[in-house]
Amino acid sequence: SGTLGKSPSGISYEPDENTVGIRAIVLIGTPRPEAMKGDVSLEVSINRHGGINAVKFTGNANFMSAATTSNSQVKELASAAVAGKLTEKLSGLTRGQVYGSIKLHFDNINDVFHGNLEVYVNVAGGIVRGVSEGNKAGWAVLHFEKGDWYIHIGTPDQPLGLEVARIFKSKSYFMLGKNLPGSPPPPQQVSEILGDIDLDYMRDMNALESGMGIAFGLHFLVDTGDLRFLMFYGRFSAGTGLDFMLKDYGNEYHCAGTTGPMGINGWYANGQAYAFVMGKVGIKVNLRFYKGTYDILSIGAAAILQAKGPNPFWMKGTVGGYYKILGGLVKGKCKFEVTVGKDCQPVAEQNLLEEVNIIAQISPANSSKNVNVFNTPQVAFNIPVGEIFEIKDLENNKHFFRAKLDEFVVLNGTQRINGSLAWNSENDVVIFDAADLLPGKQKLKAQVKVTFEEKLNGNWSKVKFDGKIVMETTETNFETGLAPDHIPAHNVSFSYPENNQLNFHPKEYNEGFIQLIEGQPYLFNPGREWIQKIRMTETSTRQSVETNLVYNLKSKRVTFSIPPGFQTSKVYQFEIVNIPKEKSIIDQNVQKISKELSTDGSIGTATLTLKTIEGNLNTLETKSIYTQHFRTSKYNTFTEKMKAISLSPTIRFNLGINIFQLAAYFHGDELFDKSEVTGPGKLITLEAVTQGNEWYERHAYPLIYEGYPLLGWMKVGRTNPYDLGIPPIKDIYIQNCKENGNLLKDITSFNSLPFTNEYLSYNLGESVASDFRDIQRHAVNYIADDPTRITPRLETLVIQRLPSIRYGPYQIKLLYTIPGINKVSSTHELEMFNRIPDNEK
């Protein structure tokens, strides 16, 4: 009926042939939803082999939020959940004064675990709020995979913290793992008080690549802002904080003028502690001869201690301040600075890509045994191939690189297996799609090679280091299992006759076929001792008809001529069989050996005959490599069947004000199978005949579809308009059909049933009405924006009534289409007649 996969929320669910999944969403909350409400979602993705691809867990909680959610918002949330964007949509629609979310994702294919936690605070219009962008008060990220992991609970750029009454701020962060962000400089106020000196003591170190590390920081700030009392004003601010970091810079770096790694085996620490205070008091003057502000007292003081080490150890302490009294009548500033040790200037060779790992994983895993021949070798990359990424060198210069896949091949010995590459939408996963199944019981090798390109002077060129092209390679060796000795059902995308087809018309089309998904060419070379045939066997009498077949290596399709001799209304077993050319003789490998016995010549001679078996006796029997079933129709052709079918008088249903649907019941002795009229591989399609249809040609066409799209942009609002067509001539359905094809699975005969309550539904009245409203709405808005734009066509469109289904005949064309090749083999027309006069509502 055209509604398969649709739910009341408006969501359509479409199956994926490679993946099935389970998603559960639970809403949670307190008895008073404005106090707390939220949701928890769990999703499990399972591949077609039964293994788990991924597990996702998400949760959201709102505190002090709106109590209700509108119906339209519920539908938006449902659609977002199916698209995997529930968290973003929910937070945008229902975020409260305190909002938290958690996301956990385990990627079983790539063995990666990633988690995010976020908390946002914005209480009482900002009295208490988070210190980071968007009022974020807290966040954490956890990432674990082979060779890489980190935990960030805030960072220097996005710390955890709260701001209270816009006066008090607290900030903190904790980081652990690989490639931590750099250490931050102190607040700008410290530098200003000390005379605008540069206090970014870790600028050079922050540019280095690093391994494992740990870092934390804690900062406090009080700032009253500008305060006023009568003509007086004042401001006070103070802050204190500390930062510490310990990183493993490895053996690649050393300090200028020294040898060996810096620190202890590459582990090098840094830290800073600071404090400052600033304040001023003044008066606002508003006299005839002078207007402005007058600082009575302005004072500031700061102290900072920064250190790095050990090996080498460096420490720098700075303390200072300023004061100004009576607008500068008395003023001064001071600064004291102490440096101990020697600062490290890191130096390393400029192989910027040495630590860049593009290839994340390759499958099948190395040394895998008994790999399914249907397996698709796959490579996952840490960053999208071809995407530009940036790396800074030790002098803080930016370099732009991109990865390029030079090779992904599968080898059987030294011979390359024929195939093509297919990428995902993000370009970070590629598969090797072999032209045929992988060869069975073979030791195979998959090889991957990635090179890098750098943009220099506007051009991309291969990156070289020490005179050699920088590349990343990996390979996996695996052994396949046995290739199947038959065509599995899951390797057939479509066939004619179709599997379990209920009404096969033997003389409808002269060619049959079986379309394979993955090629199995070895099955179609059975050897000289075999003859390969298509065999159709009537299941009750076991009488059969046979025909020759051809397998096309390129298209992976088996084709054959439909043989004569089918009986009608019979169930047939459809097979590809290998038939031995000669029948085996049970003693064909037995040899006779005669031996003359020595006797007395007077008696005569005697001969002894012995038998010996040479080699093994191979008894060849007919073997099937593919099997399915179908039933022949009572009618040899589709046209013959349709001539035996009639329609009842047409009924008109009211679907709304002046919106009508026509219906008529089928009469005939052989009903349609549901698979014939529904689904992507349906054999029978229906179309409205618009030529000669007075309602369409005189009313609907000139008003809506003539010159479509009107003015080049006025279009209908249907989601997929060409599914039904413009005009919607395909909005016709056969209703109440039964799924009778599955009855063929376990029986040898099946007698088709006559039509009972199956009917033809002509639904153009509803879809044309929808199109009319869309075009009319466009016209009204267009004229309302500028009344001078009105034309006779637009005026008619605006004031005209809905072009409703009218009295008269309505022709429907039925097209019989051979699946897979989309060839229309027969057509037939039926007529529905609306007998209700136009003035009758």
C-alpha cells in the first residue's frame, strides 16, 4: 500500500543488507518534570555475520527546565533519534538551567572506545554559570585505542569552572595520556602589572610532539567590575593560580648545545605559580570647566614563579607592581627578576610526519585462518585520506599535508586478485570489493601503502626525508576457508523466475536469469565429464524440462532460455544441475589377468583367470549447485490472465473536503501475490492514464502541472516527488493482497485462490490536492510580496477551487516488468468509472 516501514511519528525505517541494529530510548525524570528530566539511549549495531560492529550509549539530563514538550518537538526528537542526533536536538529544544549529557561509543570493528561528558550551567539568567563557551561548566573526554589513549577533564583553553554573580571565577583542568595540549601562559593581568613582559615560558616546548603526560591546573579570579557610589567609583580584582605538566618528549629532542634527550629519558616537567592584585578608587568630576574621571588611587602588584626541569633545570621569578596617587601626582613602579639555571631550546630533526599514523587497522587480522570467501578486506584510517591536516615545526611554522592511498591490493601468491575500491562518506575507511568470491583454501595477502604530499608554493609534492619518499605500509596474511560448492541464497540479488514466485507466466518472457552479488565462476567450470543445465522439475510428477545456460564473468549473471513444456498451476523446483556425461560401470576399473597352468601334457592344459582392481572407482551422480521453487500461473501470459479479471462498480470515498479516492474490487479466479505488486522488485506496476482523462486535461493539468515548475521554482512539497511522478500518476495501489509465495516452501503443490476482498485504489485525488495547495501557497506568497507580479495564470491559481475528482471514466495501465532488467513485457488497461455527479458532495 506504499506505507511499509512508516510509523505514527512520521519516521521511515529502511533495512540495511549488511547491518541490523537495536536502539532503545528511555525517558527519565522526577514527578515534577521541571525539576529534572532526561533520556537514556542504548544502540547496538550487528553485522551480517552476527558480530557486533558498535555499541553506543547516550544520556541527557535537564534540571530546572521547562515542564512540557510540544507534539511537534516530540516528532523532531524522534526523527533526531533515528538519525543518531538525539543529544544535539534534545539539548537545543529542552535545555534547562543545568544540563548534562554523556556519550559512550565502542567501535568493535576498529577496537576504539570514546566517551564524552558535558555539563552546562546558567542559573537565574547568569548569576551562576559555566566559565567556558556556551556556559559550559564541566566536560571530560576519554579515548582508548591500540597505541593511543587520553583522558581530558577540562583543558587550559576550555577549563572546568563556575562564575558567580560575574565577580568570582574558579577554573581547573586535569589531563592524562598522549599528546596533551600545551601549558598556558599566566593571565594577561600579571604581564600588565610587570610591565607587559612576555611570560609565555613554554612556547617552544608546546610546539613539540610528545608521548605520555600528565597535567593539571587551578585558577581563581575575583573582579568586582566598575562600582559606583554617588560621584565616586572603584574597582578591585585579584587572582591566583598554578599549572603543572609532566610530558614524555622521547629521544627525538635535545636541548641546544647538549647531547642526549632532555629531562630524564625524555620526561620533562614544567610549572608556574602566580598571584596578582589590582585596584583603583576615583571620583567623577562634572564641573563647568572640567568633566571626566579622576583616579585618586591606582595600585597593582604581581608575583610569578616559573620553572622547567630537570636536566636542565631552569627557574625564573618575577615580582613587581605600580602605584599612582592623585591622578599621577605621586606615582612609581618596580620590578625584580631572578633567573636560575639554563633554559632549554629544543632541537629535533624535521621529520614532521614521523609520529603521524594514518593507517589504523587492516582486516582480516594477520594470520587469520578459515576466513569466509565472502569476506571484504578493509582498511581504516585515523584521519580521512585526502583531507588536509596541519603540523607545526619546532620554529612554530605551519606545514600542510595530506595522505594519499597509493596501493591497496590483495594477492594470491604473486597474482593480483581483480577488484575495485569503495570508500565510506568520510573517506577514512576503504574496502577491497573483489570481482568474484575470494579463492577458497588459499593463503592470501592484503597490502596497503600510503604516501604523503606537502603543499609547497601552492603545489602538492611527495614528502621526502633523507632522500626517500615518506610512506606508511602495512599488510596482513590470511587463509581462506572452503568456497561453497553451491550458490547460497544470500548471494543472489534477483532472479527470473523469482524464488517462491506464485504466478509465473511461462510464455510471458523468453529469457530467465540469476543475478549473483559476488561472482562464483568456479561453479560454472565443472569439468569435461559434466554437462551443466537449467532443470525445472514439476514437484508432484517429477517431470522436468531442461535448457542450456551461460554465465557472464563480467556481469556475474546466469542467463538461459525459458524452455517449453511447462504445465500450468504447478509447483516447480528450479535448479542448476551438473549431469555426468557417462554413467559409471560398476566393474570398469576391474582388470582380468589369465595365467596358463602347467600340467601333464597327457592330461591337457588349464588356464587360471584372476581379477585385479586398478585405481579407484569414481561414481558420478547428478549434483545441484542452486535450488529454488516457483509456481506456474493458470495463465501462460500476464495479458491472458488480465483478460479473465474484471472490476466491480467503482466506489468513491471522501478523504476530506472535496478530496476523493476511487476504489473497485477485483473479480477473478487467481489472485495476485503480494510480492507481485509491492516492494522494490514488484512485477506489476500501475499508472494512471492522463491522455484523454477529462478531469486531468481540463482541470488539474492547466492549473498545477502546465509549465511545471511554475516560474522555474514553484514546486510541490512531496519529500520524494518523483517516486509517484509529477503529475502523481503512480499513486495507484492494489490493496489487501496476501503473501502467498511463502506457502511454496514446504509443499509440492499449491492451488491459487480466487479474489475475495482485494481492490484497486485510485488515489490521485489526494496527491493532486496536496500538489495544488503547495503551488497555490507559493503563488499567494509571491503575489503578497509584490502585487505587481500578478498574472492571469497566478490569479487563477490563487482564486481557483481545488480540482476534485469528477464524474467520468479513469483509465489505469498495468505494466508487467521483468525484475532486474526493468523490461516491460506486457501492458493491460482497466477502467474505473466515477458515477457520482459533480454537484453531489
